[in-house]
Amino acid sequence: MRQQQYDLLKGIGIILVLIGHANVNRTLFTDLYLFHMPLFFMASGCFFKLKEGESFGSFLKKKAMRLLVPYLFFLAIFIGFNLLSVALWPDEGGIADGMKGKLIQFAIGLTGQQESLAFRTLWFLICLFEVFVVYWCLAHIKGKKARTAVSFAVFLIGYALQVLKIDIPFFIDSTLTVQFFFHLGWLFRATKWSEKQFSPIVSVVGLVIIFLVFNQLTVYTDYRTNLFELSSVPIMLLIVWNLYNICLWMSNGPLGNSKLTSLLNTLGVESMLIYGLHRNFFIMMEPPLEQAGVNEYLISVIMVPTAIICIVLMSCWLHKHIPTLIGE
């Protein structure tokens, strides 16, 4: 049985992801990138369970079908829309050169370079797959304290790679750090901290204070490139915890049957599809809106809800006809 508070949390998270990928105010961009991707790693970790007797090969196949197959499916669509955008709105070099440039940028992804177009947006699926592989090994460590200690040690190794400016292809350096957030998600539920609820007013006030203080700092965070400061980690954890508490209150309280809760729940359930497909709508909407002289922030206001609505409307057909390609 699905626990609604987690879907609500992912629903909020996926809205923030889309806002972060649109043209937004730089301060808002910095705020969102502080926590929106760790939120998804932690939410995924909450439901990790090592099945007794399951072989590594079986586990690997299951996660590949769940994450890598959708990655390839979404990537194929992403490539198609990028080429279509070049054909519709070519730059000064012309259509042929534009398409060639796009294909070269995608091909760079074969070498695992983080800046390849093949990983723009979709990097999370690759990294989460690697996190599952790492955590399958950590899950064999008996005892929560011992597992936490090893997970934190691996996190420090990943952070040391950032300090030394060492990038490992296919986000392996990022995986070493974000697996700790995945572990904290597992620990959060395993220790039943997820069942403890406090006043949502405290969470709202806490979030306001956190962002007011954080905005006085100059901290840039991008977990795709393993770029973050240690000081940002406890701030991120406080934000996610307070957001979870608000979602738990919404699920159990007077808003449990409200339209807002229902909407966020739907977005959480469909977060994989929204994540994998929203860039394609942005690619097709942004150029004509720019040519029409629409303000860049208004463009974001138009693109984000339009992409969400279109993808949610498509979801029933996708679930019915191509469930394997979308990770079911």
C-alpha cells in the first residue's frame, strides 16, 4: 500500500525540479538546487529493502529494468526533440551543422562525461541505478550504526574527490556522496522517525528562517557534478525533513481529501514520467515564446504547468501501452 506522504513529497519535489530547469531567478535557482535532488535520493532510500535470497544478478536486472530502460527511452525522445528543434529553429550555422553539433554532444555521453546532452536532466536515473548497486553492498552490513558509519565513510571519499577536483565518468563520484542521502532515507523509515509528526506551522516557519539565512550565503550546489559544500548538507536535511512533515500533516490532517493533496499525490505518482519528458516540452515551447517577445520569467510560468498537464494527460496511455519502457 502506497503511503501518501511520500507521493506528496515527490509531487512537491518534481514541481521544484521543473522550476529549476526553467529560466528562474538566480536566488531561487540556488535555493532549489540545494535540496531538490537529495530529496528524491532520500525518498528512494525510504523504501529500500533487501529481499532474502535475492541474488545480485536478479537485483541488478530489476533495477536496470526500472531505471536504465526508462533512461534509454527518455533519451531517445530527448534526442528526437533536440533535432526537431534545430530543424524548426536553426541557428546561424544552418540545420545540418546544428544537427551535427547536437549529435556530437549526445555522443560524448558514451564516454560518461557529465556535460553531455545525454545526461542533461536524465542523469538522476543513471546515478540512482549506481546508488542501488552501492547500497546493495552496504545493506549486507549488520547493524544500523555500522552501516551508517560505512556509508558516511563512502560519502567522505566522494567529497574528497570533489575537493581534489577529480571527476569520474558516469557520475560515480556523485554516487559516492549521494548514496549517503539514500541511506539516511532508509534510516529515517527504519528507525520510525518517519512516523513522528510535529506542527506544520513549525515547519513552515523553519523553512522561511532557513531560506532567509541561506540566502545570505554564497553556496552553489549541483549534485550532478558532485559540487556542494559540507556546510550545505545539514541545511538540506532540515529542509527535506520539514517538507516531509508538512506532507505527513497534509496526508493525515484536514487536507487529506483536498484537491491540492490529490494533485500533489498524482504528480508524485507520475514523477518518473514528468521527470523524463518535461524537457521536451520546454524545448518546443521556449523558442516560439522567445520570438514572440514573452518575458523569460513569464515563459517559465507558462512552460512548467503546461508540461505537467500534458504529461499527466498522456500518462494513462503510456502506462497501458508501454509500461516496460517507463519502468513499470
